[in-house]
Amino acid sequence: MTKKIKLKISARLLKKKLRKDSSGGAKHCRFCNNPGLVSEIDYKNAGFLRKFLTERGKILPARISGNTCKYQKMVSKEIKKARIMALLPYCATLY
């Protein structure tokens, strides 16, 4: 008679393993891949800068947007300029 051995894996460890396996992969900087887009980073180009904002109006971090440090600083500076000029909101209105 052979006994079947059941391995107990907790749900927490299973979820952790799944999270590691299903990572989003490496994000690539859109400005490094296409140098022509660097000229698009301007406070007057509010439509382009909205791509780097959340629904709540916060600036997306570089780990989510995939920008390198150099371009993330440029984007955040231009977003802040656009906010001062009232082209972009400081926060979203949820009324």
C-alpha cells in the first residue's frame, strides 16, 4: 500500500508565487526609444502630459510610467509648470 503525500501550501505563499511569475516585465522608456518625443515634453502640451497623471491628478511614478530618471524629472517639472498656469488640475474634482 502506498500512501499519497499531500503537500500543504498556504494560500498566502501560493499568491506570492503567482505574483512573482506574472510580473509585468521590464518597462521601457518611451523617450529613450523615440528621441523625437522629447520635444513633446512642454507645459503647453497638456494633452500629452495628462498621460503621466492618475485619475486623481497625481503624477505617475517612474516605476509605473517606465520613464528613466532624466525624463521623469523633465515630465514632472513640466506638469508642475502646467499646474501653475492652470492648464492641468492640482487634483481631480470628484463631485
